[in-house]
Amino acid sequence: MGEGEPDRALVEVRDLHVRFGEVEAVGGVHLTAYAGRATALLGRNGAGKSTTMRVLAGVVPPTSGSVLVAGHDVRRHPMAAKRAVGYCPDVGGLVPRATPWEHLQLAARLRRLPTGWEPRARDLLERFELGDVAHRVTAGFSHGMGRRLSVVLAALHEPQVLLLDEPFDGVDPLGVEATLEVVADARSRGAAVLVSTHLRELAIEACSTVSVLRGGAQVAEMSALDMAGEEGARAYRSLLD
Ligand SMILES: Nc1ncnc2c1ncn2[C@@H]1O[C@H](COP(=O)(O)OP(=O)(O)OP(=O)(O)O)[C@@H](O)[C@H]1O
């Protein structure tokens, strides 16, 4: 892709505020995510992680602040920003009456992927152990199967910016491993990855940087290694109170 040079910022969020009526969901987030790196968003329920992700995915507009995705302002150039992103939402996003293969076909059409995307799609389905259910409607899928398919759909077009909101939630160890591989692959081809999760240990495994949100604002940004072990757990706990 050629975007792999180190230290190239692919996500630049400055003083992001998002209001829903009386509720301030995000109140001053600053965040930079770089090519070839993965950043974890950690924080308690309601800290503003998913809302921040939704703004980056172009699903929710920012109330104020500046948000650049792959150099595109999400307000002024929403389509260009969206094209750069692959997004696994925390909930929803799947059509119950459609099969995984139909989801992939639709994603390929919407993304205008050139012919020849099918082998990668099949490979992703196999890696996430969804090959056997590729032609079964998703209505009967377990929560973890739905999570795995959402990661596959986010990764299919090899986006410059990969946004994974709670990708490990309810996912079994093989699914976790496949997700970690998708994160590693994205990093190695020069994408920036953002992972929102409650699982500190997996955040450390998947990411090099951790950003901690509290009450809609960022309260810390640190190396993932500083979050490791008992000392890291204590440091994280102290940021949540
Ligand atoms: N559409 C909405 N309308 C009203 N309030 C909202 C909306 N979306 C989010 N909020 C509120 O904004 C705050 C931040 O929510 P958000 O989902 O971003 O948090 P989160 O860190 O992802 O939480 P969790 O870990 O529980 O997923 C919460 O108080 C939530 O109730």
C-alpha cells in the first residue's frame, strides 16, 4: 500500500466533543494513531470509547473538535474518510437474513473491490472458523460468531485505518487468536489500528500504545508495556477512579 512509513499519523483527533442532547458522551478527547501501530482504547462503561470510534467510522458526527482520518476531515470529506476505514461496531451491523458470504459480497460491492477479492474473503472466513457456516443466515449465530464475522468484514478491504470496537467480547480463544492475527497483519501492511476493549491483557498483547478514557475525556496515554503485570493493573485501576 505504500503507507507504511513509521510515525505517519493516520488518525488525528483534537479536542473532540460529542453531545447527544443533554448528554456529553465525549468531552475533550485527543488521540493520534500511527501507521503500523495499534492503539487500545480502555476505560469503564460509558467512558466514551464507542462514541469516539463511531465518529472515526463516520457513523456519528463530531459536535466540535477536529478529526482527521487518513488525512481527511470527517466533517468536510466524510466519504473519503469512510473509504479509509474498516469498522467493527460494538453491536449490530449484521443483517439477520443474510449469510456471511452475502455480507462479504455486499461489502465488496459497496467498497468497489476489484475482482479477485474472493480468495482473501474465503481465507478470512477459514481463519475465523466461519467457513462451514459461510452460507447460513446470521440470525442463528452466537454472539461470538457475530463478533468474528464483524472483524472479518472490517478487515476484508485491507483498510488504512482498522477500528475494532470490543472485538474480543464473548469470543473463544481461537477467535481471539485470529483477531490478534488480523491486527498484526494490518500493522505489518502499514495500517493504523484502534482497538476498544475492557480486557487489559488483550489490549497489551494486541497494541503498543494505550489510551485511557474517563468520563468522556482522555486521562492518560502510555506504552502498553506500562500497563502490564500487577503494577500495570494497579496503574490502570488508579486511572479509573
Ligand atoms: N445515542 C446516544 N444518545 C444518548 N447518549 C448516548 C448515546 N450514545 C452514547 N451515549 C452516552 O454517552 C456516554 C458514552 O457512551 P459510549 O458508548 O461511548 O461509552 P463506552 O466507553 O463505549 O462504554 P462501554 O464500555 O459500556 O461500551 C454514555 O453515558 C452513554 O450513555
